[in-house]
Amino acid sequence: MTATQKRTLLWLCIIGLVFFGIFIIPNLAGAKDPIMLSVFEQDEFAEYPFVLRMLTSDLSFYQTIRYFVIYLFYYYGYPFFFFSALAILPIKWIAGIDWMSQTQLIVLVLRQMINVLPGILSVGILVYLQTRFRSLLKSVLLFLFLLLLPPLVFNNMWWHPDGLLVFYSVLTLFFLDRDNFRFGRNFLFAAAFTGLAASTKIIGLFFFLSVGVYLIWGTVNRRISFKKAALVGILYIVVMFVTIVISNPVLLLSIERQEVFTAYKSGFSQLSQGFYEKSTGVIRWTGFLPEIWRFYGNWIFILFVVLVAVVGAVRNKNRLINVLILCWALVHIVYFTFFASVMKNYYFLPAALPLFSCLGTLFDLVPGREPAQIANGAKKRWLVNGLLIAASILILFQSSSFIRTDVELVIYQTDREKTSANIQFFRNLDRNYLSRIPVAEKLLIYRDWRAYVQPREHWIVEHDWNFANYAYIADLKPDLIIIEFENANYFSKSELVDNALDFEKAQKRFVFYSDAYHEEINGYRLLHKDSFGYAFISDEFYGKYFE
């Protein structure tokens, strides 16, 4: 590396370290206990017990290894849980036997190490691909712009596989660019990171278009024969699938392998059909566009980014990386536009972050000491300068909007325990009613899984991911039922039953939640309600403590 590149790298490391530290405070919020995770981040709540289980060591050596490898939550790949477990292992060593009670610290480490750190590293690699660190100012500007993208800021404030997915995806692009049609070890490294991306979340397989175009481009440029291109293409697939198997060792076990396939099939079904009612991507897009504009910019800016990427793919000296990024982004856009029914703002992040890095192409248009090298003739230079000024104004305007969104996201994350209607509902319920029940009294509670219940020594708190119905309640026999108003309102609609993915389950939910909506669950009395939800106490407990 040259002196300029080293200085640039140093400054990016300093900025990245500051950025890493900024997220510590918001990432401490919303994690006082495991149940609180379900209030704000249901995915975190679902994943959390399994990463703790992986580090169970009060067993035989065989069982310890088995727990660490057979992680059971197969909706996401083993690399996510493997690195998550490694990240919190020092907490177990330091805190000792009571380490699992350190929920807030554990979740902080998971959010910082599995999402924030990979995000910063991904941005750094993308900046290198676009600027090669040859200019400190240009590299810092692009680095800051990408770090402040709202979907990345959002992704930095929870624990989720998308941080690693972005990192592996960027490394795939990095090694394909580094290979530069030599089809050597860097090409195979790219295959390995494609495997890790696919092993983490199945959409890592979306690299098929980028790799296919890369191989075809190599044959067109006569850097490789058609026969050899076919062979190295097969080798790429082999290395990718070997990596998937090695990084997901449960695939070697027949029972677990079937569970993995079932989980992935379920995940794709939910994305394409919806969770409870039949849906299509076209229907979902209508209501999701404002979220896209907020997190990725208005349609003018998005079209501008795509145009710059296309220009970079046609004329830029970094043509290869721009073409690879465009192919990677195109598959995402097509899939989530036409085949997905469930839309989340972070779904586009693995493709959008590299795509937005293509704005670095604009730096190549900035006149240097010899303007004639940029454009021949004064008129052409004026045109280039005018376009650059217009582009700069557009980027500055959109950046200011991004920063406002970022500030809103960070403030919400930091203050959400104070402002949460879920938590306030429980506090009022506890203060006004549950405080009448003796502390030593055993209490079995059913809660809709976004409702908060503070853990207590003699309380057992249950939830069901498929929600409640009368058969479930009759079997569980809870003393207290907490229902979220949003669920009661949603599941009590008869049209939902008619359009349900599973009619039988929908019908059972409809009967129960209709009664809850009308404040009359059989065998229970309404104890408390507000805008968040309802609390029903069993007739037995009502007679003992509330008559």
C-alpha cells in the first residue's frame, strides 16, 4: 500500500471505531430480560434461547459438542449462530454460573459484533473497491455516506443474520473483482464466501447472475475458453456447496437435514405467500413504498443511483465491480418485486449497500490537475461540471434526509423502553391488579408474543407463535391471558378466514380472538384494557383476589 492508502485506511478505521461506539447506547435498550426482546424484536426473541443453549456445558463432552453443533433453529444458517456463540463465550467465562442472567450485556455484544462490526467492515471493503483508497477525501466521503444509509443504521440496532449476510456478499464481490478474470484462487475464495452467504440465508444463492455474467464476460474477452469456463463454473458450484455443508454440519445428519429443508421451505413460503392470509408481491408493494422512500431515498434518487451504476459499468475504470453489483442487485429487485409478499426495509440491504457504493463512480468525473484528461474542450468540461454540481446537490439533499431518519431511528431505539405501550400496559396491570396477588402465588400466564410480562420467580409465562385458540387455552389452563389489541382486531375479521393460508387454524383463531375483541373469553373476566390490549383473569383467580 502507498502512503496515501495507509493514511486513508487509518482514518477509515478511526471513523469506523467511533461509529461502532455510537451504537453501544441504543443497543443496550430493549434487552433488560429475554421477554423484553419479544416486545421490540421478535426475531431476536426467537433466536436468543438457541444461542444460549449452544453454550450449555454442564453435560458430558459429547453432549456439549452436540448442543454446540445441533443448534435447532434452522430458519437461519449455522454461521450466524456459530459466530454469535463465539462472540458471547467470553461473557460465560467471566460471569460464571449466572452468565445467562446477563441478558442486556449478551444482547449488546451480539448486536455489536454480529451486526455493527460486519456492517462497518462491509462499507470499508466497498469503499476500497470504488476508490482503492487513492484519495483520502473521496474515500472518507463515500465511507460516511454508506455508513449513514438508514437500512444499515436500522440493521445495526438488532441481532440478525443480515449483518453477516452483507459481509459475506461484499467479500464475494471483493474476491471476484480481485480475481479479474484470472479464474484462480480468488475466484475460489469468492465461491467459498458465496457458500457462507447462502449458508447464512438462502438468498446468498442470488449470486448466480453475477457469476454467470463474469464467466461469459471472460469468454467474450478471450480470457478463458468456453470449455474452461464451464469447468471453473462447475468448480465454483462445487466449492460453494462444500462450503455450505462444512459451515452447516447439521446437513450431514439425516434428521437435522430434513428439518433444515423444512425450515427453509417454510421461510420461502412465508416470503412468497404471506404469514396468515394469501397475498402477492404486487399487493404488498402498494403499502410498502413509503418505507422504501424513507430508507433508500425517493424514486428520483434511486433512479440516479442506478444510472450512475450503469454508467460505471459502461465507462468507468472499475467496470467489473459495477457490473457484478448491478447483477447482484437486479436479482434482489426482481425477486422481492414479483415473488415476495412480505416486505421489510432491510431485505434490500445486501444489494442496496453495494449498489449505493457505485456513487463512487462520480469521483472519476471530478477534474484533476489536467482537465483535458477528463474532457476535451471547454464545452464538454462545463457540461461535466454542471452534471457534477447537480449530482452533488441531489446527494446532499438525500443525505440530509437520511441523517434525519437515522436520528429518528437512534432516538426511538434508545427511548423505546420508556415509550413502549406494551411495557406501560404491563406496569399498569401490575400496579393496579397483579399487586393484589400474593408474591408466593404461582401464576401461569399466556401472552400474545409481543405482550410484555416482567419475569417473576413464581410466574410461568407461555406464548404460542401460532397464537391462541380455545383448544390451546383449555389445554394450557392459564390463570392470566394477555391479548394484544392489534391481534384481536386482525384475527377477528371474517374476511381473513376466507382468505387464510390455513383455514382450520384461522377459524379457531377467529372464534377466540373475536371473543377477546368483544371482551368475553369463556371462563375468564376482563381485568384491564387500554389501547395496547386486554388482560383476562380466570374466574377462579377473580373470585379469590378481585371480587
